[in-house]
Amino acid sequence: MGTKALRWERRPDERPQEILDAALTVFAERGYRNTRLEDVGEAAGVTKGAIYHYFANKEALLLRAIEQRSEEAFGRIEEIVRDKTAPVSTRLRLVVRRWFGSVTKERLAVVTLLLQGIAHEAPDAFRRWLVGGPTASMRLIATLVREGQERGEFRPDADADVAARLLVSGLLQQTVWQQYAESVPDAGVEQERLVDSALELFLHSLRPSGRSGALRLKR
Amino acid sequence: MGTKALRWERRPDERPQEILDAALTVFAERGYRNTRLEDVGEAAGVTKGAIYHYFANKEALLLRAIEQRSEEAFGRIEEIVRDKTAPVSTRLRLVVRRWFGSVTKERLAVVTLLLQGIAHEAPDAFRRWLVGGPTASMRLIATLVREGQERGEFRPDADADVAARLLVSGLLQQTVWQQYAESVPDAGVEQERLVDSALELFLHSLRPSGRSGALRLKR
Amino acid sequence: MGTKALRWERRPDERPQEILDAALTVFAERGYRNTRLEDVGEAAGVTKGAIYHYFANKEALLLRAIEQRSEEAFGRIEEIVRDKTAPVSTRLRLVVRRWFGSVTKERLAVVTLLLQGIAHEAPDAFRRWLVGGPTASMRLIATLVREGQERGEFRPDADADVAARLLVSGLLQQTVWQQYAESVPDAGVEQERLVDSALELFLHSLRPSGRSGALRLKR
Amino acid sequence: MGTKALRWERRPDERPQEILDAALTVFAERGYRNTRLEDVGEAAGVTKGAIYHYFANKEALLLRAIEQRSEEAFGRIEEIVRDKTAPVSTRLRLVVRRWFGSVTKERLAVVTLLLQGIAHEAPDAFRRWLVGGPTASMRLIATLVREGQERGEFRPDADADVAARLLVSGLLQQTVWQQYAESVPDAGVEQERLVDSALELFLHSLRPSGRSGALRLKR
DNA sequence: CATGAATGAGGATTCATTCAT
DNA sequence: GATGAATGAATCCTCATTCAT
């Protein structure tokens, strides 16, 4: 009873969010199918029954969890991109750092879930994410690259699409694999170094061949 | 009846392999947990019971399916790497093309399964693959890059580890995502172009710059 | 509907006990292996799923059913045995009557289950019962017999161990076989007569003979 | 092939018997339901398929195994009983020794199977055995006892039926429990001593009260 | 709102039985 | 006759979902 009382101090309006957070974490940890609603409940500090007050069913829970977080994942960056005064390389750095620079536990969970836990459980959600997230990002980066090429900042013969793709999916994948760093020797690299080096390499791969590029890494 | 007759024309000694192939395909398509043994049986042209003649249980089936195929996935390439007469860039091209050049339906299935289907279902197998496959490949490529740096073929200030990582995981991920190309507009690029451009960009990112040493990464 | 309503009148806290009782009965009736959890559920007025709320699995159910009942089966009798003021024969009568005098439906079920239903299904439980139940009883009776021999109440040349064994296992077996009395002509004897006569014969077999010492058993 | 050749040296006409023997043993060891036909096959040196050449199905196998052996179990003793010249006690001794004196591995298997493995698997066979075996034996012994009572050899107030029952079922049960002697401390008594002492006690329990009986144990 | 007992469909697994070889 | 691959019914067990309290 004492315990129960304690639980009640949390505002009920936070419940749904708590459940979503818990779900995200647990799904990412154990996989969607391997997670019982009871597990989610436990992680959220409620019983499984309570979940049904806020979500129609397990799949709805998954969908909402993804939806909510995957939006923030590849969020507001339009301004950065639109600011044509800055050199493309600078804008690229900003964008990529915004996306991959700091990976909180929560964001890692979403990405993991989306990248390896969902394709078969919620194919539509997965596709939607693919379109709205990675693919959009890749397209945006490709656009920036092309702008750089037009401006003469990047070499014109580079394959902008493939460059963008490799950068984004490489970084995504690596970010997820970091989690296995302990058990897989050599799998891990610091996220900071990962992003910095990735950007450096990326920009170098676009640098005009002969003359020296304008590489300045100040951050 | 006709069906039954047909079935008997296949030699029983091929059964295990047929089942493994079927399992791989179906697992990759629908996900391990979403696949009933009966589905595998159906795909292999037998009933679920028959599967138990050859495999102890569902997990053993999964494990064997992975094991068998993932071996061939990142196979013999030592010779290429050891051949110090050729320039490093040439050897890198050979190695990467060997791995990602032609992706058969079967290989695609394994990779898909491994990349997004089993991290939670068979964590050990997943880790083993990570170690034996991608990580080993990345290490190998990183080694080659360093060799190129020592030889002066590549610029010395590039981050070999990150470069290798991005290349391998980027290509892997893209290869898997190809499968969603139809439903995700713009997601797809021909595998050939993907690999060629990736290599071109990769090598360009390592090319010595006109000026040298503008960038120093910790480590 | 009516049935459903009825079901809710029973208090949920009695469920586990109801299930145990049902299990005991059904197991004894049809045998452990021949009983589906669904049968137990039916007998207890719940569905199989409900059983899993209270018991981890079928074996745990069996074990608990045995455990609970077999405890009471050969219960507290120490006092009787210790009371050295009464003649041994009196104490023996009390003890045996306590054990075999009144056999309720439930106790019969346990004994049946233990005697012919589970030696192969739960060998450990069976052995534990053998040790804690029959064997302990036999030992206790043998001890009493020896006491009687020392006191001169019984003839000293009787084999106390075998006497105890025959009495206990004979009574047990007969008790179980009573159940087949209808279909096996002549198999049955009233339990009352069985116990009374058994005691009479038992005590008579230990009574000092006129002449003494005609027989010496090794040991 | 060499192995196969060897197997063929056994005469095929012995097959059924070999299978029956194997079945009996394995059934008694592991229980009927816990035994797969493959196990029986293995024990008999054939494959499960072969069993179906000789027996319609698993139950038929069980039935035949029981039938064959349970006949010999309580076999020819009529002559002994009919020989009215010998004292009843002598005839009783002969009969009981014939039944329980030497228990071969095979006979133990039958008894075990019948006593604790079968009641639920083949109730009819079990009942038939109960009637033809133990019950018949008990009846026969009871008859002998009554004869002894009429002749004045035994005390007339003893309960012949119960005496016979206890003797037979006690001995049966003990014989089966011998098998657990190792794991159940104190459970075991040598079969020889068991039978001798049982007889001694049995006869003593029937001895006329006052005067001394004619107990002679020569064997 | 929350609980947790109860339900029942779904799927893994076992194994008696069949049958082509 | 014998083999052993294949079948499929049977049953344990899990867990999403419902609902009385």
C-alpha cells in the first residue's frame, strides 16, 4: 500500500509517455516479439492491463513509440540547409553533427529498434521511417553535395547520391553496432571520433582533385 | 497426388539443404519469429515434422542456416591482400568487389536476416557473425589502408578505422535496403553503381591532398 | 452464461487449491501422461491457461499436488510412538489405524497416483515419497516391534523388518486395489475389516509361541 | 554392411520374441508412455519400422508383452495345491517360494510394469492380470489357509482372506520396491530373507493360540 | 484509472504410424 | 523383411487481450 501510494504521486497524465519510453527501451533491448506487454508494464511501473488504457494493442504501442521518436530523430534542419551564405561543407558538418553528434540512450533505442527490430513487425512503419528518415536525409545531403559541386566547392565528378547514402547508412549502422562493442572486440569507436572522421573523409572524398581543398576543422 | 509424386523425385539426401535454403529465405522475408516451422516446411516442400528429422529445433535450424551461408559470405581473400606487388588501391577494389559486387538472392537473404532479423533471436550467432564478418572485413580494410599510408599511396592523416567502417557498414546497409527500393522512392541505386562509386569515393577520400597535414585527429 | 456467473462466485484465492485438488483426482484417474492440462482445467472449472497463473508447468503442478497431500498422509504420530506407558500392541494399533483407518477420496487419489502413476513421470518425487512415507512408516513400525521384543511383549525371533514391510506395503497396495473391486470379483474387502484383520494377524504373528526359539533367522 | 550382415545371422523367427523382451524391459524401465517405439527398436536391435511387421501398433505390443509373461508369472502350481497328503504349511511354503523365491530380471520387469506402469495405459489388461494373477493367487492361498483351519493346522479365527491378501500384495510390492533400494536407504531387504521371513511370519500368524505349532523350516 | 485473473488462439515439439525403397 | 524419411494429430506452453473488481 505504501508502495502503491508512492506510485500515485506520479501524475497520471505522464503515464502514456512513461509507457512509450519504457516500450521503446524494452523493445530495442529484447526485440518486439520477445517483449511481453508485461515486461513493458514492469519497465513503466504499471501492470500490463494499464497499458490498454492508453493504447489499443501491442502494435499500436509500437507504432506510436516509433512515430513519436523517429520524428525528432531527423528533425528541424531546414534552416541550416537553406542558409546559402555559408559554404556547403560547413552546412554539411552542421547537419551531420546535428543528427549523429550526440546519441542519447533514447535516440539509440529508437534507431536500434528501427534498424533491426521492426522491418518484419511493422513493415509499413519501417518503410515510412525509411522514407521520412534516412532516405530524406540522404536526399538532403545529396542535394547539398550537388550545390557544392555547382559552386565549385566539390569536384563535379563525384557520385553525390552514393556519397550521401554511404555516409548516412554507414553512420547509422555504426551507431547501432556500438552497442556490441564490449562483446565484439574492435567493434567500437568513440561516437565523437566516428562523426568527426566520417565528416573529414566525406569532405575529402569530394574535394576537387588537383588543387587543395578548403578543409578547416574548427568545430 | 501429382504433387506428391513430384515430391518423391527429389532425392532425400538433398532435403537438409533444401530445408536450409527455404528457412533462410522465409526467415529473411518474414522474420524469424514470424515464421512458423510449417511455413519453412511449405517452402521446402515438406511438412513441419520432416524438419525435425534434420534439425533439433527451430533455433538449430536458424543457426545452421546462418552458419553455412555466412561462411561463404566473407570468404577467402587472403591472397589478394597478401599480394604486395599490386598497389593497395587495386587490392582494395578487388576485395570490395569480391564482397559486394554480385549479390545473389541467397546472399542477400543471409545478410538481411543477419542485419535485421536476429540480433534479438540469436544474439550469439549475431555477435559471432559481427566478429567473423563485418568486423573482420573492416579490420582487413583498415589494415590495407594503413599499408597504403605507409607506402605513401594514401594520405597519412586519414582515419583508417573509420574509413573502413563506413565503407563496409554503408555498403551492407545499402545492399539490404535495396530490397525496399520499389516501395521507398529513391531508395535504390544499382548495386553495380553503388559499389563502383563507393570505391571511387573511398579512394578519393584517402588520396593525398595537395597541401598535407592540415588535419590531425587525436590518435 | 449461467456457468460463467457461477464461476465468479468462487473466490479467486481458492483457485490454486481447487486446481491442485482437480489435478490430483484427474491424474490419479487417468494417469499423469494421459491427462491434458485442459482436463485438469475442466475439472477445476477453469481453462488451461489459468493453470499457468499458479503453476509453472505440468510437472510443477504434479509435484505440488503430491507434496501437499503426501505430507498429511503420514503425519504426526510421534506422540503415540513415544508414549512408553502403553503396551506396544496398543500403540501399533493406534498408528496403523491412524494411517489406514479412514481413507478419504483425496487420500486414495494421492496414494494411487504415487503408487502406480508417477514412478516414471517424476522419479524424484516418487523416491522422496518412498523415503518420507512408506519407508519411514516401515522403519517406525519395525522400531516399535523391536521395542515389543525387548519388553517381552513379542517373540524375539520374529523378523521385525520384514513384518513391518509386509504390513505397510500390503495395506497400501490393497487400499489402492480396492478401486478395482467392482470389476475384479473378489478383489475387495471392506477397508475396516482389512485394517482390523491385518492388525490382528500382524500381532498374532509376533505373539510369543509356547515353545521358544525354534527358529533363528540370520541377523 | 558388416554390421548389417551380423544382424542377419540372428534368425528372423526370433525377432518377435526379441522385440517383446526388449519392449517389456524398456517399458518397465521408463514407463509405457515415456518409451518411444524407436527405443524399443533400439533395444531389440531393429528399427521402429520393423516392429510393425510383427505388431499392429504400440498398444498391441504392450498387450502381447504383458500377456505372454504374466501367464508364466503365476504358473503351474495346481499339483502342489492338490497334494492333500502334505501339511498345508508345507504346501504354502512351496507355492510362495515358487512365486516369489527367485525373481529374474525379466520377471521383475513384468511385475513392475504391471504394478505401476499399466493401470492407466491398458486398464483392461491390468484388470485381467489382477484377476488372473494376484487375485487368483490370493484366493488360492486363502483356500489353503481355510483347509488348514479345517484340518486344525491353523487357528480357525484368523481372517484367511486378509491374510492371503497381505502376503501376496506385500510381497509383490516389496519385490518391486527393491529396485529403488540404492537410492532409498533402508528400502531393501534380500529377496531370500524377505520370502523366508514373510512365510515364517505368515504361518506364525495362523498358528493356533495356546499350544505350540509345528513349525519346521527346513527348506 | 488500475489490477491481475482468466481466456484462448497460436505455434513449437513429439512421436505413433505409414510407406516408398 | 527391414529401413528410415515423412506425415500429422496431439499436447504443452506462451502471451495478447479482455474484464470483473
